[in-house]
Amino acid sequence: MTPVSRSGDRASHALRPVRITRHFTMHAEGAVLIEFGNTRVLCTATVEEKVPPHQRGSGKGWVTAEYGMLPRATHKRSEREAAKGKQTGRTQEIQRLIGRSLRAVFDLELLGERSIVLDCDVLQADGGTRTAAITGAWVAAQDAVSSLMARGVLTRSPIRDAVAAVSVGVVQGQPLLDLDYGEDSACDTDMNVVMTGAGDFVEVQGTAEGAAFSRSEMDALLDLAQAGIAELVRLQRSALLD
Amino acid sequence: MTPVSRSGDRASHALRPVRITRHFTMHAEGAVLIEFGNTRVLCTATVEEKVPPHQRGSGKGWVTAEYGMLPRATHKRSEREAAKGKQTGRTQEIQRLIGRSLRAVFDLELLGERSIVLDCDVLQADGGTRTAAITGAWVAAQDAVSSLMARGVLTRSPIRDAVAAVSVGVVQGQPLLDLDYGEDSACDTDMNVVMTGAGDFVEVQGTAEGAAFSRSEMDALLDLAQAGIAELVRLQRSALLD
Amino acid sequence: MTPVSRSGDRASHALRPVRITRHFTMHAEGAVLIEFGNTRVLCTATVEEKVPPHQRGSGKGWVTAEYGMLPRATHKRSEREAAKGKQTGRTQEIQRLIGRSLRAVFDLELLGERSIVLDCDVLQADGGTRTAAITGAWVAAQDAVSSLMARGVLTRSPIRDAVAAVSVGVVQGQPLLDLDYGEDSACDTDMNVVMTGAGDFVEVQGTAEGAAFSRSEMDALLDLAQAGIAELVRLQRSALLD
Amino acid sequence: MTPVSRSGDRASHALRPVRITRHFTMHAEGAVLIEFGNTRVLCTATVEEKVPPHQRGSGKGWVTAEYGMLPRATHKRSEREAAKGKQTGRTQEIQRLIGRSLRAVFDLELLGERSIVLDCDVLQADGGTRTAAITGAWVAAQDAVSSLMARGVLTRSPIRDAVAAVSVGVVQGQPLLDLDYGEDSACDTDMNVVMTGAGDFVEVQGTAEGAAFSRSEMDALLDLAQAGIAELVRLQRSALLD
Amino acid sequence: MTPVSRSGDRASHALRPVRITRHFTMHAEGAVLIEFGNTRVLCTATVEEKVPPHQRGSGKGWVTAEYGMLPRATHKRSEREAAKGKQTGRTQEIQRLIGRSLRAVFDLELLGERSIVLDCDVLQADGGTRTAAITGAWVAAQDAVSSLMARGVLTRSPIRDAVAAVSVGVVQGQPLLDLDYGEDSACDTDMNVVMTGAGDFVEVQGTAEGAAFSRSEMDALLDLAQAGIAELVRLQRSALLD
Amino acid sequence: MTPVSRSGDRASHALRPVRITRHFTMHAEGAVLIEFGNTRVLCTATVEEKVPPHQRGSGKGWVTAEYGMLPRATHKRSEREAAKGKQTGRTQEIQRLIGRSLRAVFDLELLGERSIVLDCDVLQADGGTRTAAITGAWVAAQDAVSSLMARGVLTRSPIRDAVAAVSVGVVQGQPLLDLDYGEDSACDTDMNVVMTGAGDFVEVQGTAEGAAFSRSEMDALLDLAQAGIAELVRLQRSALLD
């Protein structure tokens, strides 16, 4: 099988260039601009000394996420959700996914009865915004936790492990890592995988856009994702050293 | 490892008793009550001679789904979404999943410029409502297509294959098929799997509720789901023969 | 005047076959499926240990109702209210009517500072859904109260009398009891009557759909309703003996 | 039985002083301020050369109503519905009632494919706002129809008869006509009656607020309403002569 | 330059006839009908013994305003905001302006932890509704404060000065005071000016509808407004003497 | 009077450092990041080949704006408007102001029946976001128009002049140009001024936050704004030369 030709001669198992810029804005406890190629997501982490009703009085904290896309982050302008008066089903799915992914590596008891709110806003979209958001939000969450520790509010970090995410998919019969928008539009199967630094799965969401996919395709996609996420975790950790 | 004790001495790889009652109500083109143990979902299929804007003039049809739960389908009464004025994120995720799953086996060109709307309303919930809904909705869709063929509107069925779904999960370290509510609340990992009659994947949605899950756990879950769905497809086909 | 011909050779003063099935679902304190011919409404009663703000601290309880129709309970699919984001004026009128009707026979002081919520969901509609809902909701409320008494929460029943309802109308000049959908669409005057077991009026809502109606027509309709409701109260009481 | 003492020594079968002021505002085709004692409702009639979707192409017109209350029309300020973002169930019930009542005396075919919108806004409330609104709206509709005839748009009036409304109720066991706010708050049974100039019923809406009411009480209330509405129709006609 | 001809031969620096009717309705603590020519706005002031969250526990009160227009206050019927389910941007701008203007002359500490709510509802519109509303609301607020002082709740008035407002604009190159609807539609520049009794500015909102305006035009408009508002303050004070 | 001490030793009549970065994102026809000190607003211009209903068939185009703030653009996180389901009154006021300001320099006839949508999203807020948005949006609009001319869609530019905006205010009795957040919070009077390149006024919106302001203060503020805007127009033009 001739390999699918990817933009920039990228190999099928290669990530796009990833850039992580901390302190991108000045007010938030964590403020990370993450770029996967042309996809750019601003992830801020806010500490709030309150928890949602279901956690009140439990001694435990909460981690939640909100996701948005600037209207002209995309090729064609999309309607502003605030103007329409509601978030789409897609937006809600994504922000629930980001929240669950981050909570998977948080010890909510150690966090104490406070919240970390992760706002992931897409400035420019070129595929993989939700996986970039998870990967960037974890770095922002680290900065927020560091500020709590620096202020003496926490003595131990409630973050037990890294978490990062990547998309994989089958395009023209070939499994590819980290799809850009063009590849995503052309793919038969699209899967978002979220894993911990230890290499375990937090979320797997695979969808057959066109033809249903076989078990062996699934295995190949999981292999790609596993290697890609390991690389992303290295990049997250290296960004935190700067 | 001692096997987890399941209600009714169910084996870890066994489905709950499944019942499929067609023509449960009188007005819809397809009207199926599906039961997975105590979970009861009414799935109706409505044919509408119109399509949403994005399909107009394309010559192609559309298949979509809506999902609801009666307020007292659950242990504790849940607020009525119509009264609150909006559907929860959970509801939207589920109805998008049902719609995608059904479209995966539909030839929209053969359907022609008309819609099939699948309404899945949970009368009683005991775990696995979304997978029961997909499984029942396919039977209702078959009845709706049969009515179109009987009326001479269609000469060939646009349904290319069966589609069915089941949940699987890891409870106390043990992979189980078709979780009931108690098992679902206790599980570490919960996965919903949608497959075709041919045995390919349409959707895989796995979430670590507690601990992240390993690749070998994932493989075990996929094995369980594959066998369970094959059994469900047999039950769907047998119901259509009555 | 030639009598109007009714489906199933029903006499002008005859109810449709009425069936009351208790314990139709498993979670609610009361769960009644009531059928007036082809009209089928699921009425559940939920006990909640709280009251709305206007009753707090009063020592008195509250009884309220919500009403819904499954989208395909009707000949043509109606839009799902949860998806539209609001309940229609019709839905609100009906649920306010059900609530007032039930409260008319409740001693809210004896109920104590707790609520009974009656959810009336139409599975299949063929005329008279609101009157079936009131009639069924009363049976469900009885079961909920019995559960409170069985648990020793209440020692005396706060239900002072039965309440039931029926529609009457003038079709082609002839007063008829318990209109089905076809009759309802054809009638000039439509009246919903709610009465107690003692034979007093709780609500009378008459509307001239076509020609205005005379005082003597009104008297004939009230006579029909009175006899029909007496029969319904007998059926309610007999269902509670099973 | 000692007669209930009414404000201003009003007899049990007497209306409050009724005043009908036409041309109260300058822009609308009909603009009537109607007063029943201290209750003051501004009723405007607007002619629009369009009909709602369900009437398009039918050659028939439409008559509809909207109802509102200024926030401080009442003793205690009520929240502004526009600010809350929705109309209460009560508002919707009332505006549906006004619309049905006016349509009952309109020949929609003669009206032609245009609409008359009746806006009934309560400037000051002291009981009976919905019945005052119906009574005033009919006068405003007459003025709107007259303007259409004066302009030669219509050659025959589509209004077949008068329509007016009044409330009646049982207070301390005594049937009373045209309840003011204090009487309405104290009454056991409250009934709104809408009748034509010919003396037939358009709507009867009776509700037992406290004790259920007997058939003989109902008869007494209907007698009171019948006489009161006959008087209101005389006042409407006399106002139109000015 | 030939002077623009104004309705009623009004001079360019003349107000329309202004009428202020106190106690126009009976329930509110202040209830003023203000008329600027054909523009008629009902301004009620309500005292509430509570403050919004941002003032709770501060010992300070709050003054706020809501604005509405009856659907047929205008030439063409405008949609009812309560029916649409939201207030337009224009409505929100106006009610925020009225609230700020009134607060500018209130000593919130002297008011104590209570609110005055000013409801400004336009019964008839002919230009300048927001400036009439501010001018009338101040008189209603005075009446509300007087009632608090009469009841002994306040011993000193929290109102430090008068506040009134007027519109000015450039029509066909000529600066005019107090534009009516026809002039407003024709003007190039429209400015709303709010000033205190002492002659200082509270708000200046100028908008070039057509051509941008020069500094000298601005100066001329401010001169006109200053004189017009001084006259309005005299009228407010004289109304309070009645 | 001792001059107020400003951050960075800024003079009372000095702008903060202004930076204009074109092509900040890749999809929009115009995409400008504008910075006034720490205030950073992303302004994108989108060309759409359609106009709103009120312009259809007129041969004229439309220019409109939407405004948003990322939740953590501010010191304290503000609630996401899309999640709340509505835009605040403040947001609506600002986006209406931006739209009017841009339309003031557009020849809508020359634009032809198409729209330019200006999305102004605040990434970081430190006072003056609305005036930065107007100033940046004009540059983005220029880029969008240039793209239309480059593609031959337009032969003459519909932009007649520059438009830019700045805030001015009185802090501790001293008139200051271009307030940052700290100054804005402390000021007695705050005025936003929008002017054309030719030096005429498009909008003047002055508000006394604390004490009302005198005519001479107003004159001083207008002088400051005039000079500041002239400087901003030079910076806009210079950015377009890059």
C-alpha cells in the first residue's frame, strides 16, 4: 500500500510540531497556549475556593472544564454560541471529556474543597482541538497547583500522573497519528485516545465515520496512540521545566 | 479471583434476559419496546417526507434520534428536561450516539430524500439504556422501512446490515458483559460498544470512572462485547420473524 | 335525531373500556398505567421530603403534577418539548389542571411538609389524555400514600375523597360521553369535568370550538359527566382492591 | 343567610362601575381602556396583513391575543416576564382564552387572509383582569374592523356577534357577580364565563379553590353570569355609539 | 439657513408640552404618568426591603430600573418581549441608562439596605421615551421616598438632587431640542443628555446616525440640552408641589 | 494639582503602548491582534455573501460586530456567556457600539449586498477593551476589503475614512487619556469617544460613575480624546503599510 501523503511529508506515526507556551496571558493561575501544527488552543486554569453542590461538605475538590471556539477559528465562520444562547451538543461532549480526563489523574481529597476550572478556547482550528485541549489543560493545571503550593495552601500535589491525548484515524485504509483537519474530513474512522503518563487508558472514543472498522484496525490505532501520547507526555514535562 | 456475584447468578459473559416487543404502540411506523432485564426503552420510528437543511436537494435521506427518560424511570425522580427548558449534556451525547450508530448501517441514497426519526424513551432504567436504545431502534427502523416497501415507496431496503450495542465494564477487576445499574455504579471502567451484524465496530466509548485501564483489560472487554452483540443481532433478527 | 355512530357501537353515555394497571414500573411509589380505549397514560407518584418555597415552614405539604406526551404518541410526530426548550401553553394548562384537581381532595396539613409529584406521560393518545391522567394520577397518589402509611410516616391518610375526570362534548348536535380523538376533532363543544367521589365539581372547563352552546346543552353535558365520573370512581376503587 | 358585605355596598348581582374609553392611545387601529372598578386594562387591536403558518393559503384570517401585566399593576410588584425570559403558565392560559373567545364570534373567511392581534395589558389589577380584557378586546376589535371597512378593505363585517365575559364565585356560601381582588382571594369557587350577545356560552371555566361545588351552586353562578354579561354587552354597544 | 419646520410651530429650543400626573395608578409607592407631547410613559417606583447580592450586608441600598414598551405603543406593532423570551439589546441599554441616572443622585447609604425599583413602561411612543422615562422616574422615586419618610422608615431623604433628561439632535444641519419621532428618524446626530438639578452632566450619549458631527455641533447640542433640562427640573419640582 | 501617578510614568495625555499585529490567525479575511498596554483583543473580519433580512434586496451591504471575553481574560474568572445561555447587557451594548462605529465609515452601497462580520474577542483585559476593539476592527475590515478588491469582487473601497476610539476619564479631578483597569475603577467620569480620521465625532458616551461632571471637564476630556484618536489613526495607517 502506498503511504498516504501527509502535509509536510509527515510520517504516518509522527505528531505535528507541538509547541507549549506557558504564561500566555497574565491573570490566570495557569495560562497555556498549546499548538499542534496550526491548531492553537488557549488553556487557562482558575482556582476557585468553592465546589459545586454535589461536593459541598465532602472535603473533596472538583476539576471541571469548559470549551469554546472563537467564531472565526475555522475556515467558515461558525455562529457564536453566546449569541445563539446555547452550547452545541458537540461543545458539551468535548468539555465533559476534558473534565473527566483531568479528574482521572487528580486526587480530589488532596485538592481539598476547592475547584480548578479549565477553560479551553480554540483560537485557530486545524483538527484535533479536543486532544490538544486536554494536553494543554494538564500543563495549565500543573501551574495552578504549583501556585497553590507556592502560597502554602497545599503541601502535596493532588496531581497523581500526567494525562495527554491524541487523535488517530484510518485514512484510505492507513492508520495515521494526529490527524489534521484535511485528514479528519477524509477519514473512515476517527478515534480520540486519552492516556496517563503510566500508559493506561482514560478514554477511548472511536467512531466509524464511513465504513465500520475491524478489530485489527482498532489494534493498530491503539498502538499509534500509545506511542504518540508517550511523546506528548515528554513534551508536557519538558515545558514544565522551562 | 473469585467471580463477582451477579444478580440472578448471571455469568460474567451473559446478557440479561432480552425481550423485544414490536407494535407496542399504534401510531408509529415502527414501535418497539426493548427490555434488557429491568431496563425498558420504547423506541419508535417515524418516517417524515423531509430532510434537515444540510441534506436538502442532495437526493439523500437522513436518520436521526432523540432520547429521553421519563422523570421517574429512575430510583430517584430526575427533573423533567422539558420543564427545565433544556436537555442535559448526557442526553445530547446519547442521542447523537444513537443517530450515528443507525446511520452507519443506512444507505442514505437508497432511502431517498426523507427522514427516519428514532425516538428512544426510557420507561424504566436499570443500566444500559443507551445500548438497549440502539438495539431496539434498529428493529423499529426495520419496521419503518418495511412499511415504506409495503407501500411501494422504496423497492430496495436502505438498511445494509444490523447494528446493536452493549455495555461492558470492569468490576472488582473482572470484565463483565451488560452491566445493570448496580454494577455500573460500582465499576472502574465502563465501555459502550456498537457493532454491525458483520462484526465490525461502529463506536467504542470507554471511560475510566476510577482507575485507568490497561491494554489487556481493553482487549478482554472488546471480546466480551463482540460475543454479546452477536447474540443481540440474533435476537433482533428473530424478533423480526414474528 | 339519528344517534351519532360511535366506534365499537358505543352508546352516547358509555365510557370506552377503562383499564387501570398498578405497579406498571418499579421505582416510583405509585406507578399506574391507565387506558381509556386506545389512550394510554403512565402516571407515577413520587414522594419528596421537601416542599416548594411558598409552603416552606408552613407545616403543610404540596401536590403537583407534570404532563408530557411522547413525540410519537400521536398520529403525526410532535416535536419533543425538551428539544424545543419549552413546554407549550397546552402542556402547562394541562399540568396545572391535574395539580389543582388532585390538591382538591388532599388535606395538605395531614400530608405534612412533603410533596407528591405526579408525572403523567402519554404513551399513546386517542383523545381524553388529560382526564385519563387525572383519573390515573389519583390511583398512583393512593399507592404513594399507602407506602407512606406502611412505613409509618403517616398515620392517617391525607386523601379525603376520590377525584376523577372525563370529557364530554356535543357532536352533530348530540351530547356524548368520553370523546375519542375522532369525535373530539369533530365536536362543536368540548368540556372537561373533574368531580369528587362525593359528586361535587372540582373543575369545569367548557369551550365552544365551533358554535356557542346553549344552557340546555350545558345541562345535558353535566348530566353525562356526572354519571361517567361516578363509574370511573367505582373503577378506581376496584383497582385499589387488587 | 346574611348577605356578604361588598365594597361600596354592591349587591351580589351587581357589576362594578364599568367604563370603556375608546381611542385611549393613538397608533393602534383599536385602542380601548376598559375599567371594571379599579381594574384597568388597555386593549389594542392591530391589523396585520399576514397570517400564521397554519392559515397560509387558506383564504382565512386569524384572531389572536397576547396578555401582560405591568410589574406594578398589583399590590406587590411581580417580576417582569420579559426580564425572566418567559411567560408564566397563567399568562399563557389567559391569552389563549382571550384568543379563543374572540375567534368564537369572528367569521375568519370574511376577515380574509389577515390577522387581528389583540394586546391586553393590565395597567392596574383588582380582580377580573381576564374577563375585562375579553370585554374590552371585543370593542377594540370592532374599531379595527370599522377602520378596515372605512378604508374599503372589507365590505361586510366579519364580526357575527358580541362577546363579553365576567367572573362569578361563591364567597362564604353566597354566589356573587364580578369579584374584586379581595373577594377573589376569599372565594371557594371561582368561575369565568364568556358568552355571546345572543346569550350562548363560549367558555365556562370553573375551579373549586377550596371546597368542591354542588350542581345547584353551579346553576346559581351561571344565572348570575348570564345577567351580568347581558349588561356588559349593552355597555359595549353603547360605547361604540359614542 | 431656513429654520426646520417643526410640528406645532415649535421653536428649535422649545420642549414639547410636558405633563406630569402623579398617582396615576393606585398600588405603587410612586406612580407617575409623564408626557412629552405624544410620548407617554408610566413610571412606577416600588420599595423592596431587600437588595441584590452585590449589596447584601453593605448597609447600602440599591436603585434599579426596568423598561418596556407595550407592543402597540408604536406605529407598527413590535413583538412582545415576554413572548419572544428575551429583552432586546436596546431595552437593556435603556434600562441600564435609567438605573445609572437615578443612582447618580441617590445616597445609597442613607437609603439603607433596601431597593427602589423603577418600572418605566411606554404606553405611547413618539420619540424621546428614554429621556421621558428618566425625568418621570425621578418624580416617582421622590414619591416613594416621601412614603418612606411619612412612615418613619427614613428620617433624611437619600435623594441629593434632581435628575432629568432630554434628547437633542441635528436635523438638516440645525440643532433641535427634544426630538419627536419624525425628527428622530430624520436626524444625522442624536444625543441623549442626562443632567442634575445643579447643572452637571450624568450621561452624554451621542451617536452619528448619518454624517459624523463636528465639535461645534456638539457644543450647540450641549447648550440646548442644558437649557431644556433646567426647564424640566422646574416642571418636576412644580409637579411635586401639587 | 499634583499629577496623578500613572503606571510606567505615563503622562496624562499619553496612550499606552499600542501594537497592531495583522494576520494573527490564518482563516479569517482580516485577523488583527490589537494591544493597548496589557489589553489584548483579537479582531477578525469575515466576509459573508448574504445580508440580514432588513437589507435583503436593497443592493446594500451590512457591517456588524460581535464581542466576547474569554472567561479568564479578567482578574477574576467571569462566567462563560455561552454556558449561561445569554449575553449580558454590557456585551450587547459593546457589540452594538462597535457595529455602529464601523458602519459610520462604510458606504454600504459600494459594499454591495454582502456582510462584514467583526468578531472582537478579548484575550486579556486591562481596561479599554471596547475602544481597542473598534480600533482593531477597522484594521481587520481594511484587510477584508483588500481581499475583496484583490479578488476583483470590489473595484472601489467602500471604506470612506478611518475610525478609531479611546477612553478618557477624570481621576482624582484630573483628565486622563486611555485609562487602564486600575484607573477605570477609580475614576469619577468615564467617557468613550469614537472619531473618524477626519476628526469628527461618531459616538460620545460619557458616564458619571461617581460625581457628575461639569461642562469644563467635558471639554477637557474631548480635547484629550481628539488628540489620542489622531495618534491611533496614524498607528492604524502605519500598520496597514507593513
